[in-house]
Amino acid sequence: KGINTYNKFLIPAYPSMVCFSMHHAINVGLDKTARKYNIKSQIENNPNTHYYLFSKEDISFFQDYYGIKVNQKVIGIPRHNHKWMRQVIDRQDQLSNKYHSKPFLLVIGRPPSDFLPLDRKEKTLRDIKRLAIGKLDLNVVIKCHPKEKNFDIYEKVFGKEQYNQKWFYSKRHPYILAEKCKLCVNFYSSLVLDFIVLGTPVIEYLNLKGIEFHDNEDSYRDEFKNPVFDYRYFGLALGADNFEDLENQSHKILSDKDLVLNQLTENYKDIFY
């Protein structure tokens, strides 16, 4: 109560209140692209107002863009309480046999968007099929995004006749799927952070090259100078721009998952201490 949240903007309605706000997703350093816009919200430096941030990377953003100089506290990610996460998993039914008759690659879905045009999404799915079903002999389990309404692209790529044989949709909680899958690929999702805590590295397959709004002077860049989003930039997900990357990152996980997970976990702890 008493707080209006609109995208990146926090507007306390009553200056004496203690206000607490969380974004739907967990960005790191919030949105770097937004830094090009000179828009600031009206927040007074009131000593009775406290600001709880997910990560230390958020501190400078709130200072620079909102003028907040006091009462910032980095609290990490509340939903990553191990007891709570374990409770969510334990209350779910066991996976049905059709999912784990053999190991599977988990796809965390996402609807087409400005950074994931339909043609690029189709190519990504075809590469996943080629790797998982064609080369690694894995089933594919798809956890659709709540905003996905059209599933034709999955049926087009994986084939209706192969449904419930080589690929499956799942309505299970992502936490259960994380613990059961052999590999996981997504197209950008804060679930990469949850999966680190659960012990499952994620490959983020997302090619932003040539998409003007996300490939510009303000973009985060990886070691190869390719445009990336925050999770890859801060080392919280393995990155893939093409099939070769996808295959190499998959083999890296399959050959030494603990080594990969340890590095992701160290990066996580450094940011969300």
C-alpha cells in the first residue's frame, strides 16, 4: 500500500512510510538500456524510507537515476530461501514416467518479442532439436512462458507425430524440472538465478546481433564483443549465439557440471550476497 510501481519507477505516496518494492523479474543492475533515457522518478531522501535491493549492482542505478543516497540495503533474492524452495518441490507430485523415461533437455519458453523475433526463435528451437534429439539422444521437455498463447511453432519444429514420444509440454513447477533435467536452455529468463541455487546451469541461447534496440553503444558486451543481456554479462548463465556455441556449452556441462556450477555460484554470491 502507498506505493506506485511502474516499470523502473518507484514513487512513494507517503513520505513517512517504509516502502518495499520488487520487480516481477530479477534483473542485475536493473536495465542498462534504460540508462540512455534521462528519466528520473520523484523520490525524496526521507530518512524514514528504506530501499531493499536485490543486488549490489543496483546501488549505483538507484543513486544515479533516483537520487537515493541513504537507507539502501542489499537483501539478495528472498525467494531463494532453501527451506521454501525445498517445500515448493516436495509439495509437487513426482514427475510422470513419460518425462523421464530417459534424460531430457528442458526448454524454458518465451513468446516472440523485440529481442526474440519469430524467425530467430524458430532457428533456436531447430538447433535445440538437432542437438538434443539428433545428437545427444535426449527427450525435450518444454515449459512454456505464462504469456505464450500460440504453440504452433513448437509443433512445427518438433513435429506433432513425435509429441509424447520425443518431446513434451510440462505444467510442472520449474524447480522440479530443474532438478530432473540433464540440460536446460532458455531464451532469457530470471529462472537462471533460481536454477543456480538448485544446482542446474542454464544455457541462454539468444542472438541479439543486428537488433538495433539491443545491439548499440549502450549494450552489454561479452568477451567476443557480442551484445548480451545482464545474466550473460555478469556470468550467471552460459551463452550461446549459434548452434556451435550451444553444442560446446552443452558438452561443457555434460563433461564437468560441478566445475561449471561452481563458477556460476561464485558469480551469484558476489552479486547477490
